[in-house]
Amino acid sequence: MKPTSRTVRIAVTAPRIAADRPHHPDHPDAYEVLDRAEIAEVLALWPQGEPHADFVCMCHGDRGVALYEAGGERIRSAAPTGPLRPLFDPLDPAGLPARHRDRWAAAAPAALRGYAADLARGATPGPTHGVPPAVVFGWLGAVREEPRDAAWLLAERAPVRLLAGTPTDQLAWAVRETDRAGLEGAVRFFASEEFTTRHPKRRRVPDTARDLLLRYARSHRPADLPVLERRLLRAPEDRIRRS
């Protein structure tokens, strides 16, 4: 049995791209490949008979592709060159990053698939008029089968971009309307820099929504609780104390 046949996970550290070269704006520096068919495709193109293919040093930030077995031990590593290069090219429509982004876009809520498809291509997205913030919260908080694939950065940024321009009163009302996945997304957004850097007058949240956010964070995202307690100010009638 070849050592590579034990591969269950592939970790990719993307090559640095020069400023004057085209690149996808939301391509992550690092991502994973877990899909069995995609792993098999990589292994079919894996360099054979190259004496240094097993020993590409990645300890000083070198970029490359690493194979891992189920126990977490690294099996082999190599640079994404030769036949591997197009497979890991962020701009190749047939490459793995493009496939991951397309899969992410296809899983978006129906009202947001066009927006997601534009972002997956690296294009400026069209308008998304009329999409309720509760839907966007659910999109942000949805559990993804492969949360560290090449679309993970898009999965974080895309919903936040939509929510960032939404008034706080609309966001607070959406917290009351959303489901559990939406609460996950809502807590992540309200604890994010996009919300916490708003002017204090725009961080005032009515008690009902505030309590829902704090309760969910306390049970499911305790690391976010301190920032929510500090940055979520109470309803508009509450005074803001100056330090």
C-alpha cells in the first residue's frame, strides 16, 4: 500500500500572489480538502519519483500541499507545481478553490444565490433588495460540511458585508425572528468588528434581543460573551455614560 493511500485530509497553504497579478479577492491563505473524490484527484496527480517531494520544508512559511492521515500525522508534502498547479489555482474554473466556492454559492439561501455566485467568481455582487436580516443571520450561522475548505473566507465575509450596512433596530428585530442557526450568526455578527466599532448610539439594542444574544453566547459561544456584554448597549431610552 502506498503511503499516500492513507490520506484523509489535505492541507493547502496558498502561494503568495504578487500585487500586479490577478487574484481572487476572497481566497484564503490556507484551506483544507476533505472530499474523498477530490483527495483521489490530487493523489492521481501527486509527483512520483521525485526525491525531495516528501521533504518540502513548510516550517518557515513555505507554501505547499500536505497530506495527512487519520491520526493527524503528515504523510507527504509538495509544492503545487506541474500537474498539481491548475488544480490549486484560485482562478482556474476547474480547480479545487473554484469548486469549493461554487458549492458554497449553491448552498446559499435562494434569495442570496445570485449574490453568492457573483462573489464566488470574484465579481462585484449585484443588489440584494428585500432580503430580511434574519435570513442573512441564518446564512452566517449555518453549519457547513467542510468549514475549512477554500470557501471559508467567503462564508464569513459575504453575510457580514450584507449586515454591516443594516440599521441596528432592524438587526435587533431580526434576532427575535430568527432560528437557532440565525442566533449563531447573529452572535457572531454582533461580536464582530463590523458591529462593535459602530458609534455608541448605533449599538443600542432592546432588552429582548439583547437577552437572546447574551443567553445564546453564554451557552454556545462563551468566548464572545465578554465583548457582547461590553459593547451591546441597552435600548434607546438608556443613557450612555461617558467615561
